[in-house]
Amino acid sequence: MNYDLLQSQLSELPLLQYEFFDTDRLEFSERIRYVCRTECPMYNTNWACPPAVGTVEECRARCLAFPHGLLIATVQEADTANLEASLATRAPHEEITRQVTALVAAQGVHTLTLSTESCVHCAHCTYPDAPCRHPDKMFPCVESHGIVVTALAEQFGIDFYAGADLVTWFSLILFDDHV
Ligand code: SF4
């Protein structure tokens, strides 16, 4: 992995912050999965969310198969009192996540990208009747894997609250640089 090249490429993107980390620093919690199950309307509706992604233990094993990770955060302006307006700011973050994933993958490593919310690539998800149409483009959300992203962000001093009318989004690009 050419970190100098990657950091130079990352510095050209509109990122609030990025940090490299070892995946053994990730904290997994059944509590996050409980929130998915009891509070998220996307639960059990698509391949990017639980229960399709497997148990938290299975997700943990999937993540830890990648020894390293890259946390990226972007901040977008929005009327945070308006949920729809806030969620609309997710699209540019997803595009940056796609770009960063491509930059990491271009170094010849395997990647697993976890991003925000649930998958919206298709107007109607095939779940649960047929396989995902775009498994190469589909990024499960960080929380779907039971990851406590606030704990990781705190390790790097990233505040979830960037300021009034600002939305902070996070993605994790996990990678294995031994291939
Ligand atoms: S890419 Fe399409 S089929 Fe796959 S999870 Fe997303 S919405 Fe569902």
C-alpha cells in the first residue's frame, strides 16, 4: 500500500477528516443491532441492512478479516431541523465514499466499504426474493454491522456535532494490504 500516494489523493477530496486505523480498534455492540431492529424503518427491507448482513458476530468476523481501515468523514450543510433535507446531503457523501473506495482498491487490495443508512441503488430492492443486483456497488451501512462509529470517531477527536445546520457523515473503507 502506497500511503503517500493515497494521502495525496485524499487531500484533494472535500473530506472533513480521514484517519487510518487497525480494525482491532473497532467496537461492536448488540445494542446497535437492537436499535436497527426496533427503530429503523429499513430493517429487513434490503440486502445492506440486518438481518441480511448476518449476525453482529458474523459481521465482526467479516470486518476483522480486513486488518486495516480508513475512516472518512464529510460535513454537509443542511437545515438540520428538516430530516428530509438532512438525508439529502447523504448523496454527495456516498459519491465521495465511492471515489475513496476506488482509490484504495486501485492499490490492488481487497476492500470492504461500510457507509451510511441503507442501500438506495434500486427503486425496488430484490430483497429477499433474489440476490442483490449490484453487490459490487452496494455498501452496507456502518451501523448494520453493529459498529459503534461514535467510539471510533472519538478516538480521533471527531465530533458528531460539527455545528448548527451541518451534518457529519462517516464511512469506513476496510482493506487488506497483504494481498
Ligand atoms: S443494490 Fe439494489 S438489490 Fe442490492 S441491496 Fe441495493 S437496492 Fe437492494
